[in-house]
Amino acid sequence: MTHCAIVGINWGDEGKGRMVDLLTESYDVVVRYQGGGNAGHTVINEYGKFALHLLPSGVFRKGVMNVLGNGVALDPENLWIEMEELRSRGVAISPENLRISDRASLLLPLHRELDGLEEARLSDHPYGSTKQGIAPFYGDKVMKKTILAGELLNPDRLAARAEDILRWENLKLSGIYGAKSVSSQELIEYLRCYAERLKPYICDTASLLRRAELEGKSILFEAQLGALRDLDFGIVPYTTSSNTLAAYAPIGSGYSAARIGRVLGVVKAYSTCVGEGPFVCERFGEEAEKLRTVGEEYGAKTGRNRRVGPMDLVRPATAYRCRARRRSP
């Protein structure tokens, strides 16, 4: 039994979703361990073509358990929309094949609003955010100002927790951006709506993964985005707000004792990048448009044109050498 992590080794959009869909033939559990709905994993199979934003890419395989770990930015609204869309196209989704960590924090509509407001404030120097609320969400998580999925199971605690957090969020909305505050009734109704829908899926996924390992089952850890967007080792400030590397998989999955025996890095024959920041191999004009069109290089989440260029082997290698030098005596 060997657990495996699949990661992108460029800026994302390398084809990780398709690799996960292929490799799940050999794995019993697929875990998303970081990130949120700000990226899309494109999968093409007998059901059709899909762009998965939150659901693990093993959801199409019968008999495979899919897990959203505690490291995921859990957007209950967009997750439910995604689940319903797949169901409408013949894909079975139930607590039998999907589980959500009770330790996962909720990304709320106000996080998406804050994301858009901050990108607008940055004006001529944007970070290239997808405006899905990722940075405000992870900022709140570090500040201990988020609601856990497990709290959806306790209505009394949920209401009190929502009231407490909303005071903080409204200070930012009105005090920093001059935007309209959110009412507590509005937030509590939203949370109760998705509590009813998602509570059958919420559980202690750390115990679930531990039991799976004891039963001899193999686990595939699925990363979002690429290594060059990693919060610690990417190009600041043009990174995502979580750790995209395989080393984070045990923590973000909730099963910190997991031993990953195999890491697969996925890369395309050329480089692509969505968003702002240095991209030294970038091509422009007719040459870029031809490559973009042939490769269908448009953001699965945003629809934005991806920046394109030849394969960049220097940036990942440079990052690796820097880390290696720091470890040397």
C-alpha cells in the first residue's frame, strides 16, 4: 500500500484533474487537501467534459471515496451547485462516496465580496485574483474568524458563532471599503440552508482516513494550482493563499500521520499562467494566440485567457536549488 500525492509543478492548469481521474483506477480514496473554488480541474470521461472546482476528481469512479479535507476553503454554496450539476449529468454523489471534514472552514459570500473589493482597491497593481474569496478566507482562518463545517451540526453554537464573526467581517466591509454591512439574519439563514443540505456529508475525516489505511486501502492526495503558486515558495505576492506542495497533504487532509510514498508532478509540454506576476517565458501576439487556441488555454473557472509560452524549466529548478542550499551545512 503506497499513498500518492499529485501536484502541479508550474503555475497550475497542468492537467492534474485528468491524471487523478486516470489514476483512481488504482486508488480507494481521493482527498483534496488545500485550495478552494478558485481553480478548475478539467476531466473528460464517459460522462462528458467537466470542470471541477471543489469536488475531488475521483468522484466519477464507482467505489472510490472522495474527501474534502480540513485544508480546503469550503464554499458550501458553490459546492452544492457543483454537486447538483454533476447529478444532473448522471454522476452519483452521496455520503457513500463524498465526505467533508468537520474541521474544514467555510468560505462565505462575504469573502467573495471582500476579495473583489480588495482587487478594486489595488487598482493598477492587482494581484490577479479570481475573486472567489480565497485570500480573505485564509486570512480569516489565520485570525481564527471562520466557521467550521462541524459547527453546522450544532444550530445553537452556529448562531452564536455567526454573530461573533460577523462583527469582525462588518468592520472590514464598512470600515475599510465603505461597503454595506451584512445582517446577522441574512448570514444565519444562509448557514442553516446549507447545514440542512450538507450535514449528511460532514464527519471526522481524520478517523475515516485512518480506518481506510488500517484496512489496507490506498489514498491519492489531490493538490490544486501549481508549486509556483505556493504561499511560501511561490512569487510573492502573486501566489495563492495556501500550500500547494505534496508536503502539506497530510496536514490539509486531516490525517497528519499519513506517509506519502509517491509524488507525481504534472507538467504540460509548454507553460501557462493565469493572473498577474512574472512569467519570463511568455509569448505574445499571433504566436501566443495560436498556442492558446490549439491548447484551449482559457481559465476553467474564470474563462480568462491564459498567458502562454514555452516550457519554463528554470524557475522550478531555481526554487529547488535555493531550498537545497538552505539545508546544506
